[in-house]
Amino acid sequence: MEALDYHAEERRKAEFDVDEMKIVWAGSRKAYEISDRVARLVASDPVFRKDSRTMLSRKELFKDTLKKAAHAWKRIIELRLSEEEATKLRFFVDQPVFTDLHFGMFIPAIKGSGSEEQKAKWLPMAYKMQIIGCYAQTELGHGSNVQGLETTATFDPQTDEFVIHSPTLTSRKWWPGGLGKVSTHAVVYARLIADGQDHGVHGFIVQLRSLDDHLPLPGITVGDIGMKFGSGAYNSMDNGVLKFDHVRIPRDQMLMGVSQITREGKYMESDVPRQLVYGTMVYVRQTIVASASSALSRAVCIATRYSAVRRQFGSQNGGPETQVIDYKTQQNRLFPLLASAYAFRFVGDWLKWLYTDVTQRLQANDFSTLPEVHACTAGLKSITTSATADAIEECRKLCGGHGYLSSSGLPELFAVYVPACTYEGDNVVLLLQVGRFLVKTVSQLGSGKKPVGTIAYMGRAEHLSQCRCEVQRVYDWLKTHVIVEAFEARAARMAVACAKNLNKFPNQEDGFAELSADLAEAAVAHCQLIVVSKFIEKLQQDIPGKGVKRQLEILCNVYALSLLHKHLGDFVATGCITPEQGALANEQLRQLYSQVRPNAITLVDAFNYTDHYLGSVLGRYDGNVYPKLYEEAWKDPLNETVVPDGYHKYIRPILKQHIRVARL
């Protein structure tokens, strides 16, 4: 008997070719084919099942994670998967694991900061998983302030070794994923001390555990830091604590790509420019932005599909109730998130290009774009992860009470995603870095130094500070140049205002401290402009497929105008638009929601996620929600017995009034 598709009618409403949109989402036909093939491979493998994950104890969960990691590696070898295919396989297994840090941080750190000799020695072992590495930077007492790290690496010229030591309680490494129970090696960040002089924080390759019996080596105390937020979620990862007690390593295990200590103990900069390490930073942040679009699209897929299944109120003459997705309040909350998923996807794709561009420039000793690239990647990491974390929680609420069930997939998705707001740079700290960059850019406008890249619009700051929005009718807000100029004017005016206010302070650092909230808001405005601009640039490309470009144009306008509505105070207060123009933007937004509505289900189908990857009863492709919710309930361990354990000891005495009361 053929399974029912409760979304079939919704899919018939679509005004575009969903298969072509899948290719646009994936980035290319080849990328789509790889993703589709690997997703189905994972979904069909019983070892990768995850339906009971949230009910496992911590030990059971960790053992299950190790089993999946080993099986994934086995399949990668057996099927001779390419690096791209292997990365996709780990992505669709969908369980935080030590290999995330091994391939995502340990290897890039060596590639980015190691010498050619070190790369030749360590990378082959790492790629073959003959060693397993992590990235040991954060300490108990310091995270964002990397220059405040306390772990020391003191050079001993007598033995030609570094002595790695944790001098204080707060110098213990704390949080590195994969460190707690698995990693055999780590790139450890420590203060380099040579001849009594502190040369700042550098990276060192340190072996932590024996390759024979996995026991910690002498002088190493290592373990897991304990349970984290949520059930399942990030508790599959062995985030660790690490203490060094005068651990000695050879001098050549200092990462020497940009600096080194000679045999005599002299600190030397290498011929390779220090700025090369920025390439690794851009790569890591690009992957984080890409992950934001993946997590957000997953939550939006669940909420959109369930909103089409769920019906409440509005029954006429005994007919069906109204689909929740047809309520304007639901659309107003949901559709901007759908648009954001696409926007983050495209800005993530652009960051891949930026990484290639930066790498080529660095190799040619061209560092001209580095400050702008640093600010751009820091800001995009911040706004995309913050928006995604908030959006996942909003999607949970959009699913009503059932969204709170573990089987909805949303509570675990939220718990597993929110650390992204903190790791690789606290989001507020990153915004403040962007804010400083913006103020510096403003201060240099009269010097003849031309702003480049994503900050190029600041070269027109004088015009943007005086221009007036030309919107007179609702449909004027569909004009690309109108939207771009409004976002440019807002960002420029907020940055210039911060710079002017900063000049009022005799001590600039006091000014930065006092104006930090304003600087963060200016940074958000700048970064939102980047996302809007990159979405518009995507639309200027040749996009094949019936109706595909039209749907992307609608989503682009939804994204931009929903941001304008949300931050209306900024746009009006800076004089970019009038309150009346803001009202027209909101009216246009409501009209756009009506255009999204018939295509909503197919727009989330274009993400091409299997039911296995979604891990949600509410987000099932066939929409068969209620029977499956009922079925899932009976799988809970509490339902293994009709009468609960503890009935005779605790409940029966209450019911029978047999509680023994102590006499005081």
C-alpha cells in the first residue's frame, strides 16, 4: 500500500521547479548529487540511527558516538569517498564527535601555522587518523581574550625542548572538543618564554596519550568537563580539561610557519608573513556561517511542514479548521526565518569565494584586504549564529506544545547549536571588533585611503549621510537600489555617529567602553547590509529553472524588508526613511508573505533533507504527524511497564493513607 503524502496538495501549488532550486541551494549540480547520494547512504544505514539518542545515559551516548564515528570512517575507506563526500557523510550522521575538531580545527591549524617540514610530518598521520587531534586554546579563566592565556611553553636550551606547564588553576585548558577522552594529540596554545622573555601566545603540537594503551603521558592530567545543556545534543562530545605539569616536547613541535625559536634560543620571524594565519581564521568562520544556514534551514523545514499540517479554529459549517500556516501571525514569524535560511546560505557561499581570494592574496604578499576581511568574517559569524540560535527557538514556539517534545527534533537542535554563539569568538566581542574597524574606517575617510570590499560604500559616506529615501508607493520597496541605499545609509550614519561621539572622549579607550553598545549596533547594521547585498548579487547571476529566480527575488525582499521592520527605529532615527515609508515597507512585506505562502512547503523541500537527518516527527516529508507522535510516545522507557517502578513504595502509601509520620 502506497504511503499517504499529506503535503501533496501543498506541493501541487508550487510555482517553481523544486529540482532546480535544490541545485541552487546545493551550489552546483555536482554538489547536489553528492549531497543527495551521501544523505541517502547515511539514512539507510542502521548503525546511524538516532531516534533514541536523547534517552541514552551519558556513557551510553558517548559509546554510541564512538561506534558511529568508527563506522563512518570504515565506510569512508570502503567506498573510497572523496574529501567532499567524507565531509558530507559526517555532516549527515548528525552527531557532534571528536572528528569535527580533528578535521575542522586540528588539521587546519597545522596547515595554517606549520612549516613545510611540519606539514609533511604531521598531516599524513592526521589525514589517515593515525593520530587524533584537538585544538587546545580556551582555558578555565580565559576564552575570548587569547592574549590573556596563562599556559606557558618555556624553552630549555640545555635539552632543546619546550616545557609546557599549567601554572595556575585558571590556566587549565577547558572546553576543547575531543580532548576529554579521545584525542591523542593537541595543538596547544601557550605563552612562549625564551631567555626570560615572553613572546606571546603561540601554538605547539603536544602528544597527550599513549598510542599503545591510550593512557595519558607523564605530566598530563586530562578528563571530561561534564554534562552540558540538553538531552543528547552536544553531550556526545567529550569537551575536556587538561593540566600540564612540566611536560617536555621537542623544539620542532612548536608550530613554526610564521615564527620559531633557534637551537640557541633566539626568537625569529620566518620568511612567511605572520598574516598567513588569517587564512585559517577565514576558513573556520566560513564553515560556521555555512553551518548556520544548515541549522536554520533544518528548523524552518520542521516548522513550515508542521504549520501546514496543524489546523486550529476557523471551521465553517463543520468543515476543516484553518491551517496554522495561513494565519498572518504565523507567516510574520516564520517566513522571515525561511528567507534568512536562504540568505545565510548565499552569504556562506560567497565566503567560500572570499577564502580562496584571501589565500591567493596572502601567497602574493598582498595584505591590503585583511582588515576588511577580518571584520567581515567576524561580523558574519556573529550575526548569523545569533540569528540562527534565536530562530531555532522561535521555530520551536511556532510548533506550539508539540514543539517542546523531544521527538519534534527542535529542543535537541537548539541545545546542540547554541554553543556556536560562543565558540570561535563570543558574538558580542566579535561585534565590538567590527565596531572598532568601522570607526577606524570613518577616521581615515579624509586621508585618501579608499575603503575596499564590503566596506566600499563608506567611500560615499557624505552622500549617504544626506540622501533621502525615494519611496512614495508600496511597490517602490521592491526596487533593489532603494533597499540597498537604505541599508547603506543606515550603516554609514550609525558608524559616523559612533566616530563623532568617540571623539568627545579625551581617552579613546574610555570612549570605546562607554559606547560599546552603540558600536555593536553599528556592527550589526554593517553586517546585515553585507548579507542583503550578497543575496542581491546572487540574483544577478544566471539562475536556471522555471520560476526559481522569481522565488529567490521574493525571499530576498522578505529578508531585507523584515530586517527593516525589525530595526525600524535605526532607519527612522538616523533619518534614512520616514515613519510613513516604514509603514509602506510593512505593507509590502504582508503582500510578499502571500506570495511565499503557496510555495512554502516546496521551498523547504529544496533543502533536500531526509527524514533521518531532520530527526523530527513534526517535520516528516509525508506530513503523517499524529500517528507517528502517538507511536513515539509508547517508545519511552517509562511506558515499558504499566505500573511505574516505585508505585508500591511511594504512591500506594499516599493513596491508602499509610504514610508513617514522625512524631516530633
